Amino acid sequence: MLNDQLKSQLQQLLQLMEGDVVLKASLGDDDKSKELKALLDEVSAESSHISIEEADLKRTPSFSVNRPGEDTGITFAGLPMGHEFNSLVLALLQVSGRAPKEEASVINQIKAIDRPLNFETYISLTCQKCPDVVQALNLMSLLNPNITHSMIDGAIFKEESENIMAVPAIFLDGEEFGNGRMTIQDILTNLGSQADPNEFNDKAPYDVLIVGGGPASGTAAVYTARKGLRTGIVADRIGGQVNDTATIENFVTVKETDGPKFASALEDHINQYDVDVMTGVRADALGKTDDGINITLDNGAQLTSKTVIISTGARWRKLEVPGEEALINKGVAFCPHCDGPLFENKDVAVVGGGNSGVEAAIDLAGIVKHVTLLERNAELKADNVLQDRLNSLSNVTIIKNAQTTEVLGDNAVTGIKYKDKVQGDINTLTLDGIFVQIGLLPNTEWLNNYVELNEANEIIIDRKNATNIPGIFAAGDVTDDRNKQIIISMGAGANAALNAFDYIIRH
């Protein structure tokens, strides 16, 4: 099950275990049970702290991760390989006694929950958003005996997941709780829990406060910390939207990596410096006081800084046509890597002919029966190398000058309507899924127009990455920079940081 490289990495990580762990496995005679047994045997062979016991669990094949004599409530139904292998390793380390890398305020919120919560999360092993949810709910189960969590591989338990069309799909006590990427703070907020604002109100003023956790934010934090400035980051999570990126091949000096690895490396780099990282919280308002620039958080807490760098990034743009909103996660999807496996041997469409759209069509073509790519302009905008690869695929149809007008379906997507912009005709395609890849929307609503925005609601900046408000800078996909690329965002973060430093010196 594990290649030599993975075994070597696992052996090194399991050396960090601090106590014994018991894997209670529910296995049958089926092939997947045999594969799971082989995986657990290989994992346990790498550490004397790990033992395996037979058990009768709700699903077969599955296993739970426990301390000797104490059930933690953490269960994996299926084989946690692919992106979920990290979830397994993290569960082993944390159950063994390894302290979680989480803010004390978040841990206190989890421990304060005083009612039974039984979570189940349906995932696919190719989903890059799923491990965030699985690891968050596993940690909550470990910290609070009132909470249990089961990861369920929809590809193995097909019968119970046949109506799930987007992952991760989270259920609480059998009822839908959430869908798509959710951080631990999102989960806590949905449960009605918030971080204690007093833990933030007492913080001393910052020289630079960075709002956002993506490549621009991380770079800005490293640069300002190296200048000796008191630096803070307020972010939902470190990495931002990069966490949802499958393959990165254009970051110079790194031939190929993926989003989660990139985000992890970014976080490690930030942590090498004296940066106050506040994750799991979001900025809710921005303003100025006599003491400096004021940031109000979503829990009501307030932070003050001499300068602020806004780098809250962007999110997927929607089609904004009839039927779309009602069918999101019911056939309308935005992440081909996450949800593509749910449409195996089915007909889907990709809307958008830029790099993201063409890459999505290429990836989906290896999974689904047929892909139709719809582009509203006369030509695709993707790089030529991607277009050449797309044109080589036999199960892809490209339709240009196609403006989407409606998503069809009641409880699930059944098709799409589009207008031929040349002929004027309205055409209908029968489909099982639609992947929307038409660009990004900046996350600027929380600013309430405090800084100047353009017609696309992007923050207008000058060559110093400064906004129209003195002391407030912006960088990355949230700005009016034309080209949205990781490497450009990082350069912009550095530029904003250096000019924030210059502003502090001059004022």
C-alpha cells in the first residue's frame, strides 16, 4: 500500500508519537477490507506505539483511532489514502498526546461545547478541501468527549452517498450541516460558538496588521517581521485559496507542487519569525481612530495598528443565472479536483475558457464520460500549451460564443441552456454536472467601501500598493492588479510590506 518514500516519511513522523494508540478495525472478506488491513499492518509496523484490535463498528471496512482504554470518537470509514493520508498521520500523532497546533482560544471554544455532536463527513480521496474538514472535526472529537466524527469515503460507501454531488459533505446527527471547505472556526461559528473577544482586545497595537492568509499576506509578514516591526496576521487560514489549488507548475524555481504543500511551506516560513498569527477569525470592519487604524473582528474584538495591509484574496465567481444558486452542490460545482470523481462516467460541462476552465476540462476528461467546454468569447483565453492538450482529447467538445443563460434541474442538475452569440439561438445540453470556472470575485464586502474600489469591487492601489487611505495598503487578488498569479501576489505582498515600513519611518 505504501511506497518506500511514503514509508520513510511515515517512519520519521511517527517518531513524534508521545504515547500508545490502538486502532480498532472492522474488517470483512471484501477486497477493500483486505486493502485496509494491509494499510493498517504497514502503519503499525512503523511504530511500537501502534497496535491493532478487531472491532464491530458501524461501517465495514473502517477503523477508529483511540488511546488504550479510551475511545476518542475518531473513525475512518474507508482507506485514508491520497490527500487523507495526512489526516490519518495527524490523528495518530494527536491521539498519542502530541499537542495540536491550534490557538488556545479555539481549543477553549471546543472544550466549552456541552452537548452531544455526532459528525459524519463524506469525502473523496482526490479532494483537497476535505482534509481541512476531516482534521478539524477529528481535533474537536479528540478535545471534547461530547463530539464524535467519522470520515466516510464516498467511493467505497456508494449506496449511502449516491445523492451527494459535492464534497466534503458534512452531516450532524444525520442532518446536513455544511458543504465544501470549512475551517474549524466556520464549524464553531455554525454551532453558535465564538472566540472570546477579550483574548484579542488586550493585544498591544501592531506596527503592521495584515488581513488575509494567502501568498501576499505571508510574504508581507515575512518582510515586515524581518524589518523588526511588530506584525500580526488575521486570517481564516494560512494559504487562503491556494489550499484549493491542485497543481502549481509556474512558480519559478519549483517545477511542480500542489496547493496544500505550498500553503504548509508558507506557514512554516511565517512561523520562523515573531509574527502574531491569529487564524480562525475574520476581519469585519476597518476604520481609523486617534490611536491608529482599527480592525474589528467578527467576534466583536478590536485590534489597532499603525499600518494595515489588506490581502483578503478572492473567491469563485458565479454565473448569476436562473437555477444556479439552488443547484450549488447538487450538480453545480466549482472544484473539479474535489468533486470530479462524483461524476464518473457522466456528462458534464465546464463554463469558462481561461486557464482554470481548460485545466478543469482536461482533468475531468480522465474521469467523466464526456466534457463540453463553454466559452462566451470567440476564442479560448487559456495558454496555448493547455489548449493543445485539450484539443488532443477525444471526449471533449468545445463550444465558443456560448453565453450561459440557465441551469436546469429541480433537485439535481439535468442540463444547461446557452445562447449562441453569433446566431442568437438558445440551445440546451443534457448534463449531470456543471463546473463553473469564470474567474474570481474580490473579498471586499467587509470593507464597506472604506477604501476606494473599482467597478469590479477590487481595491484600487498605486505603485506602492497604497490605497487612497494613508497607512492602508493592499496586495494580491483583492486588488486591481490585472494579473492574478501566486508569484505576482507574493511580489505585491513584499512591495506593500516595504512601503508600509517606509510609511512608518516617515510618520
